[in-house]
Amino acid sequence: MPTALLPLPETSGDAGEQCAVVAVRSADLRDTAEAVLLAAGLVPVQVESEHEVVSAILEGDVVLAVVDAEMLAATGPEHLSRLRQEPSVASLPVILLAGDEELDIETMVQLSITHFVAGSVQSTDLANRVALILAGTRATRRRKVAAARLRDKARAVSAALRGTNDPQQMAALAVQGLGEAFGACHVRIETFQDERVPEVAASWSMIGGTAGLPRLPLTETTVLSSSLWDREAVLRIEDHLCSDDPESDMFPARVPAAVRTSVFAPLGHGDQVLGYVWIAGTTGPRRWSRTELSLIQHVCGNLAHGLVQGHVITAQREVLARLRELDRAKTDFVATVNHELRTPLTSITGYLELILEGSGEDIPPKTRQMLEIVGRNAARLDQLISDLLTISRTDAHAGLALEDLDLRELLDTVAASLAPAAAASGITLQLGLLPAAHVVRGDKAQLEQVFTNLLSNAVKFTLPGGTVNVCSKMVAMDAGRQIRVQIVDNGIGIPEADLPKLFRRFFRASNATSAAIPGTGLGLAIVQDIVLQHGGELDIDSTLGRGTTVTVQIPAC
């Protein structure tokens, strides 16, 4: 492999220093080329192979190449064609020192060689070619830098829009951001009447206090916005005073005399327009680049999306606030009803007890039977009121009075309180607990309510001669240790179709209703809420006519 006649300078990659590849066989031509390149502020790097060309480009900021006909002939056009496939070489400008060689123009075009110096190479001619290429390269770089900065500004505007859900604030941020990013004098944003977005209008002027852009006619603006949205286009008018610009007649209104240039972009979402953005300049005509128009469309797209999402979020918050207000009203109502019903109900049950216990006169048997029915229904009504109050407190997410509890002791207390009712119905209640303490972090009153409700259900739905077994054990789960309590009965069971509905409020299994077994249909809903508040799980498995197993799992301490 030939080596470079002139080693790559150590500083060739420094910021601000640009290089030129020199592939010239003739010593005289090489000296002339290097002198011209040095005068132009470039560092010449001589190469003799494809590898050296790629290495030079990768190691330095190479902006052009100078090749003579002798080197091109020795290398062969096919090698240069292959070299052009390299991404780093594909767009590199090449100056060919043709000398007196006859050129194949078609081959030169295929090799992307469009700069030639024919005949005897004069320094002035070569210097002009170099200057032309450098001017174009630097102009391209300036455009790229300007476009990158503009993209950064557009991204900043879009980021600001994503930082709020307030539609009016979005519009204010958008008009200011677009005006400052694109160097406009005025910006106006307006939305049409649409259920997806609120009606907002915002304007911005480069000089505070300056009269902004006027409001445009609604009908004409809607038609133009819809047309542009369907075509995925924007309306740009480089000079409103230029009668030769056919797009000037498309503008939806007669613009103020001070406005010289405009960009009108639709705001749309889905298949319909929501509004428009009008960006205007008053300092003179302006040529709007495709990059600028594309970025304006991008910001408009983000604004439209943000307005739709913000409107949805605002509506959701309003609904949530209303629901909370209704929930508070419901809680207050239930508390009031509880008080107003409990007061007369207490009086009714008190007098019933006095009458039935003999404080009054002798009661005929039939009358006693009717009074006992009244007493049972009064007790049922009292239970319903208690359940409604509990449900209301659960919905309000009342705080738990947490403490360390031995679940074994709590179950023992609940079983003892229900033992007389089970014995009276001829039901065997068995409590099988492990000897070790089962400690949980919970609300004692609420957990006692959970197991009282579940055990009383098991007793209530078990026929005389049946059994109810309670067992508990420690289990290891992915989330940690938990205590599993199972209440198993061999009672009437639950129809399979009713199982998914058991936790609905006021729902009662069809066989319980047909058998006229009393209940409010709130017990299991209350139990589930309490168990979930303790971070636990509740599951019910049942077979009609064979019994039910209720499983409660609560995290252990």
C-alpha cells in the first residue's frame, strides 16, 4: 500500500481547521494546488490511495479534493466510483485538473466531478474554483446550523406545551414561542367552536403594546383551514404587496396595511380542523424555507394535540370534583338518615322489649307472635342502617385505626360470640388454629366485623346438623408472608351464575332470596372493602348444595 507523501497534520482535526485532499502526481501541479489551498486557509493532505482518502476524511474536516488527470487515469474511474459509495466521500466536492486530456463528460457526471481546470493550471483560476466551493460549503453549513437552532427552539416550544394542561396557557405559550423562534412580528392563535377543545384566542407582538393581528372572519377561515388540513399544507405569502403571488388571494381577509408577509397554518386533530395559527411580519417581504414551514406544522400539531388532551383532562377533573362533592353529600345524607331513623327505631325496639318481657299487660299468643315479627324486622332494619353507615364510611376512605393484632385471638372472640346461635341451630362450629400467634397490622373493630359477618353467613346458610370449620395458617407469597383464614361450611351453597355478583351492593344469591333467608345484601361488599383496605384478598368458592369456602388473606407482620 503506498504511503502518503505528506503526513496528516497532528492538528487536522482541531475545531475551525479545514483540510483539502490532494491527489496529484505532477510535482509542479501539486505545488501550485497546495499553495492555492494554503492561501485559502486550508491544510493540504496528499494521498495516493482510496484508503488514505477515507482516513484523511475521518481524521480531519475535509471540505474538498483536488485530483489531476494523471492520478485519475492511474487509479481508474471505477475506483473513484467505488469510493463515492463511502458516506464520508459521497458528497465531497472534487476539482479535476484536466490539463490537455479529453474528458468524458458522462463519466465525470457519474463520478460527481463538476469542477474542472482545463489546460495549463493558473493559480487564479484554481483559486476561484476553491473559493466558489468554500463559499457554497460554508453557506450550506450556516444553513444547517441555523436549521438545527430553529429545531431546538421549536422543540422547546413543544416541550413548554407539554408542561401544562391549561388551554389558555398553552395558547399563550405557543404564540410567544412561535414569534420568538421564527423572528415574527405578530402571532395569533384562535380555535373554532368544537366540543373537543375550548374556544381560546391568544395574540403576541414583538413590541409590547403594539396592536396585534385582527380576528379573521369565521366562515372564510374555517373553509381555508379545512382545505389546508386536508392537503397537509400551510399558506405562505412572502409579500402581500406582490400582485403576482397567486396565494395572496387565498388569504381569508384583507390584511392590515402594515403586514407584509404571513404564514397561515391550520390546527387540526383527526379529520377535522380545530382552529388556526397566523404568523405575520411587518418589516418587509420574507422567503419562508421548507424547514421553517415544516417546524411550524410540527408545533401546530403538538398544540392541537395538547389542547384536545388538556380539554379532556380538565373535563375529567371537573367530573371528579363533582363526584367528590356528590360523595360528600351522600355521606352527610346517610349520616343524617342514620340518626333520624335510629332515634325512633330505638324507641320502637325498647317498647317492644318491655311489652314482650311482661312490663305491660298479658299479651294474647297471636298478638305476641305479631310483635315478635315486628321485633325481628326492627332488628333487620337496624342492621341495614348499620350496614349503610359502614358502606358510607368505607366510600369516604375513613382512616384505619391500625395496631398489631393476634388474629388467632380475634377469631376466637368472634367464634365464641357466634357459638350460641350455632348451637341453637344444631350446627357444629369448629375452630382449628395453629398454636403460634398470627400477628397482623390492622383495625381491630373492622377485622372483627369482617370475620363476624363471614362466620354468621356460614351459620345462617348451613342447615341443622351441619358444620362450620375455621382454620388459619401462615403462607409465603411473592409479596411476603400472609395469614390465610378459611371458613368452610357444608351449607346450601351458591349458584355458579351468582358467584361473580356476590360483592355487588344489595345483591343476594337467588337461592337465599327464594328461601326467604333474611339479609341486606351489603355484608360481602363491606367485607371486601375492609379486606382490600388492609392490603388483603378475599375469595369465595362454592358449589350449590355442597357448601361454601371463603378465603381471606392478610399480610402478616
